[in-house]
Amino acid sequence: MRQTGTTLLLCCALLAGCATGTVGAAPEPIPPVPRGQSVAAAPLAPSTRSFTVVAAGDVLIHPALTEQATADGKGRRDYSALLAGVKPVIEQADLAICHLETPIAPAAGPFRGYPQFSVPPEIATGLAGLGYDTCSTASNHTLDQGPKGVATTLDTLDAAGIKHTGSARSAAEAATPLILDVHGIKVAQISYTFGLNQGTSTPAGSPWLANILDPARVLAAARAARKAGAEVVVASLHWGIEDRTEPTPDQLRIAKQLLNDPAIDLIVGHHAHTVQPIEQINGKWVFYGLGNQIARHDQPRGTTEEGIIARFRFTRTNDGWHADKAEYIPTLVDLGPPLRLLDLTTNTTIPAPRKTQALTRIDKAVRSRAAADHGLTRPGE
């Protein structure tokens, strides 16, 4: 179920813009809600004091993925078959969050891959069909195609019905915390990136085009969202070092600083293109790096085809909302042919050696900071 985000304009151009969205119901304890039904038509029962959130890794559209989408669509770009393997997980959540790392081009292109991305608009339709409600857009690639690329990306997401945060078309948009109405619960998402690619920068006077990561700015945006009515705040952070499994000292420092503040409830991380550890800090979760959701690098590393979907159940107690259940769902981009994104907890077609390799590597990375000791689980284990 896709719901309309509730936004309130705050008069502070230094604060980040936010994005929103929701989907169907969680596996437990919330019964499924058909997508497209209004919030009023399907409210949570008064006795149900919980909701679920899923968040996944980088959506990095390399040319090979577009070639596959074109083949699947018989000449028309259609990413739905490529992404379908994780649809049950995404569409069953009350709120589904993606990370769109690359700028979107107009329908006529031009389309480009690494290092200056410009990807087809049909990816937004594919993500919406998969069940995503909001995407973080702050990454080192945000300004690969300049301010025009930012505008086209956000316009395309708007047309697909996907909310967004991390980049903005104007100072006013950047100053507006976009707060999601998830069955009557107000959830905010904020998004920041460690920086931009070499050769790109935010134009003078337009810092709102991309949110640059600084803990003080992140906390200011989270507090502004709280002031605007948010009950839960999720921070999407593009950080770390590519192909490095271990979080950097900066990631560890920033995570501790943010989660020791009551303004932020959850951190989901991106950028490394490999799965990184999960840790609980101050009773709250940080997923340092979710790996790639969908990508097809020119030189696959094995790790670059692996990712996780984070799934949380937030429950309301006397002292507020807490993520009382945390799971990770391993995924794999099967290089095929055809290229396909798969859920490793349910898929039966991947050869056993490759599946075992991916699960072993993902489990080791995820649990390396004692997350299992705090209740983190993997479905089907």
C-alpha cells in the first residue's frame, strides 16, 4: 500500500529534505494491506502497536542491467523481471526504503554507466512496482549530471509515486522534512553522503542539491523532523570505503554519535558495494553497509553481487518506539544469463556451492560486531 507522505515546511534552508512512502503489511504481526488502499481504509487495529520497515542496498544501474531489462521487455526497457526475486519481501513491509545511487536521465537518454552515471527512467517504475515507497538519493553520484540531473531524477521519482530524500530541486524543498504516514504513525527519513565524485561539486549558492554528511547536520535534520511530528527517524547514510567489509573509524564514530542522540532511531548504510557489519548501539541498530541491491560491475568480485535487505519491527512502548526485532535477508545478483536479483533465503535455483559461499560470507560480515548477541536473526536459518 502506497500512502501519501505528510510534510511540514520548516524555515531553515540548512536542513535536509526528506522522502517518504509505505507499502503493504509485515509478515508479523500486521495483516497484509492491499497496495493502493488508503490509510483510512486499512488502519492498524488499536491493539497493534507495531509496524515493519525494510531497507536495501545500492541500486546501481550499470549498462548490462539495462540491456537485460530491454531484452526482458522485448525491446522496451522493463526492469520488473530483473528485480522480481525480492518482491515478496519488499511489498509486505509497511515501509520500504531503497537507495537510488545514480541520476536518472530523460526517456531519450543519453544513458551512461561508470564513472558518470545517467540511467533510464524506467528504473523508477521498476522500483515502484517492486514495492518501494521512498528512496534515499544522496550519494557520491548525485551530481554526476549536474543540477539538471538532480531535477530529472526527482521529477521521475515523483511521477512513479516514490518519495525521496537526500537531494533537492530548491532550498524550500530541502528545508521540508518529508514525514511518512505509516498507518497513522509518523516516520521520517533523512539521507546524507560523505561527498561527491571528483570533478563534481554543489554549485555556489545551491548546497541543497546534495546533502553532505556531517553529524551536526544529520542531527539538526532529525530534530527538525521530530519537531514537525515524526515519531521515528531513519537515517540513510552513504559512507565508508568501497569494497571494504569493515566499517571505517569515521563510520564507527558517526554511528555512535548519532545513535547516542534520541533524535535518530535507526541507521542504514550504503556505498561500500559489499556487505558490512550490523551493530547495536545504545539499544538501536546500525547497518553499516547493505551491499548492492542490484548492480552488474564490469569486473564482478562476488561480493559486489551480494547484499542484504534489513527488516525491522518497531513497537511502541511506554517510552516511545523501539526496533524490537531485527533481521537480515541475504540477496544475490545471479549473473545468469539472464541477470536476476534473488532472495537467498527462498531461492532454490542457485547452485549450492555459490549459495553456500554467499551465505557464509554475508553471515561472517554481518555478525562480526556481535549483532546476533542482541537478537539479530536471519530468516530460514
